Amino acid sequence: MLKKRISSAIIGLPLVFAALIAGGWYLRLFLAAVSLMGLNEFYTVFKNIDIKPINYIGYITILFFYILGYSYYTMDVIVLIAIIIFTVPILQRKYNLKDTSITMAGVIYIIFFSYIGKIRDINNGYLLVWLIFIISWLTDTFAYFVGKHMGRSKLCPTISPNKTFEGSIGGIIGSLIGCIIFAYLFKEKLQINIFYIIALSITGSLVAQIGDLFASLVKRNCNTKDFSKIIPGHGGILDRFDSILFVSPYIYIFFTYVYK
């Protein structure tokens, strides 16, 4: 398992990093591709419990979103498509309210990926975008090792039996260490107050853990272990990026409305 994880990282990480460094349309195309794969995984697992998302409408919505860009009027298009989605069970009786609700929920969930591009486009975004991965991956890594060796108290046993309070604290510490080091290395360019970095790292780690638990909740309710097997040793796109999906919009909101 470890060898598969390392091999996947060696192949996958350069693609992610290259897209982040390039930015612009390269990053948008990368995010569009990842979003479509993630949406497919999301819809597929719900078929295990006899929910039939309207796949093609979801895919078209995601494509429209990235073609139109990250502007405000994009949401108007999504609202229009939502009306179409909710009209489908009226016209086609093979779909019901659960089908249309999960179709729309998948679109909203997967659009969180776009906030990686939105962060990349703001002031100093070429640096700030890395905080998404520092917070998400260090939270995940520290939580795993601390929980494995020191975990005693169950965090959410009905959702994810292996997660512990000790692991959660370890994840916060990992995020804090990573963010402080990052802020120190780029202090001349970013000039972010250390107290904001501390607040962001702690709250961001909690958001990352909520994202992880949400993905676990979906999988548990859909009776599946992984969203897919597309990434050897990791599972699917949503298994690997579950924390990132929640952290991305959080960081964008933080630097857009809290720390200006």
C-alpha cells in the first residue's frame, strides 16, 4: 500500500504543482478535468443506494462553470440549471426528488474545486494557493500518525471509527507548524501578521477535518470504502482531495473578507 501511495505521489504531484505554478487557463483546464472526475465519483457511489443522479446535466453545469470563469454571473447560470434539474422529475417520472437533490448537491460540492483557481488569481495568490495543500495535507498526515500511535478517544465513531481526538489535535499542530514555516519563508512578500496565520492554520485544520468527515459520511451512507480506484493507494479523486475541497473556499473567504 505504501509503495502504491509513493508511486502515485511521484506521478500525480508534479501535475498538480505544474498546474498551480502555471495558473491561468492551464490551471482552469486542470481543475475542470479533476472536477468532472470527482463529480463522476460522487454520482457513482449514490447508485449503490438506488439514487440515480442526472449525470449529464451535472457534467454540463461543471463545464459551463469553468468556460464562463469565476465571475459572479456564473452563479446565475447555475441557478438556471438548478431550475432545469428540479423540473426533470416533473417531466420524466423515472427520476425523483432524491435523484435531483443529489444531482444538485454534487454540482455544489464539486464547484468547491474552483476556489483553488480563485485563490490563484487574487493578490499574492501564487503563494497563498499553497496554503490549501499545506493545511490539508499536514492536517491529514499528522492526524494519521498521532492518532495511530497516541489515539485513545474516538472522534466520530459512527462516521469514521479510526479517527480520534488525539489525532485531531495532532492535525491542528501539523497545520500550525507548516503555516508558520511557510509564513516565515515568505514574510517579505506576504507580510501577514503572525496572529492571522495562527488563526488560519487552526481554523483551517478544523475545516479540513470536517471535509474529511463529510466524505466519510457520504461513503458510509453509500456503503462503499473508496469513491473509486483511480489513484492507486489513495482511492479516488474525492478520497485524496476531500479536505482540499473544504479548505479551498475557506482560505479564499479568509483572504477576501477577513484579511484584506
